[in-house]
Amino acid sequence: MNNHHSTKQSPEQEDLIFRIFSRNPKEREMLRKKYLVIVGVGSVGSAIALVAAREGVDKFTLIDNDDIDPENLGRHVCDLSHLFRSKCRAVTGLIEQINPDADVMAVEEDFRNVDRIGIALDARGGDTLLVAATDSVECQSLVKQLSLEEGIPAVYIGCWGEATMGEILYVEPGRTPCYECYAGFRRETEALSLNDPRKYTDLGFDQTKVPGQAGLWPNILIICGFAFQVILALLGDEERSKRLLDFEHTLLLVNVGDFDSPLQPLAVTPASVERGCAICDESKLLEDDELEIF
């Protein structure tokens, strides 16, 4: 963890920080006290982390237990110099190369095993946003659980197929439907890793991970660019919040390159999500109880 905030900066350091953010001073002033918890620092999570660092976010927790492999390099912020290093450590170093004032904690663990209570305690006091960017249905659901239990807003960012389509779901606990309302069906329909032979040799293997797929890096960056507009709105950018967040159309579908889709290509289509899980709709819980009784 970086402890720059605990020491007084020299005039030279203050001048450097000022000059780094001289072309986005308003965003820097708004974001410097914000806190992002990014779960998954692969293609999407690493891009969001570096964009946030460049715009002025000072505090991060990065959570991922994977290393940088050769197949990651075509669609990741890291390069050959980071090969076989922890994704968390590599991205932490890149954040600090952009913003030497950043306070970054790298958690090199599977989110299923992380001390989520500790994260919640660190997040109390507001100005925190959860960013779910994993390829695991179970981990996304655990982010949902942390968000709802602690009242922390969350953004879920994902890509479909060969990254020709993207989805951005924002959740304000108690105000909007949650991740489970939208994506609970994926446990039954997603192409998961249930037949991956690693489940026989690795007791901790996550069978709800979506297998890696092809996809263009610029497509992912476009999706992340739109997602960051939502992140800015949720973190307090009043103009973006007024324009982007109506808390009814909480799902944004980004068609980057699926030209056979009914959705307009090269455009963002807002959509609404109905409350459909037992957490957000208590009648569903009653239905489940009745089914168990009979």
C-alpha cells in the first residue's frame, strides 16, 4: 500500500501533481478524495483503473489473483515488461507512474476468499464506488452482496462475445434493481467453465468463470470510456449525473461492432431492469418459501 498521504509533500511534488492534472482541474478536484474498489483488473478493470488515475482519483483497492500471461497482452494496459507478474501489482505500478500521490492497495486474492468486511469498513464514510469487472458470475454476485449489505453504489461492466457489445449496469442500493435482478439468469444460460478439467486438480477453481474469448482492444476501450462517464456521474459529477442517471434506465447497452444486432451500431441504448430477485422484491421470497412448503 502506498502511504504518500501520510507525509507532507515538498513544493516540487505539489507542483508536479498540479501540472499532471492541469488539463482536467475540475475533475481532479472532485475525484481526489474518491475511492474506487475494482474487483478484477483484467482488460476492463485495468483500463478503468488507469483512466481513473489520469482523471484524479487518489485511492484504489485492486482485487485479482491472476498473473499477466502472454494471451493477456493484446487487450490489457500491461506489456511484456509485466509478463508473469501479478495483475494487481503491475497495474498498481502503472497507477503510481501516472499519479505519484495515489494510495493503492493491491489484494492478490480470489474475491471469493477476500476479507470483504475489511473492505466494507474501509469504504465507510461515503465517496466509495465498487467496480465489478470480473469474468466470474459468483464474484459478480459477491460484489452485489457487498454493495447491498453496506449500501455502497456499484457499477458492473462486461463485454459480450468478441467484445462487439458491452453492458454497463449501475446500482444504487435501495433505489434501483440489483445485479441479481438483471443477471441472475446467467447461472443457467452462460457458457461457464463447468467442464474445465482444472476443476479436478484445483479445489479452488471457479466453475462460474466465463471462458476467455477473442475481442479487439479498441472495442473494450470504447466500452470502458462510456462506463467511465457513468462512474463520474455516480462519484458526484453533477452535470453528468443530471444527464445520465435517471435511476430507471440503469442498464446501458453499447453496440460497438455487432452489425446484425437490432441495437443501433456505434451507439448506447439505455434499458430498464425490473426488480426480479428475492432481495429487491420480497414477494419473490414468499413464492420461494411456498414452493419449498409444497
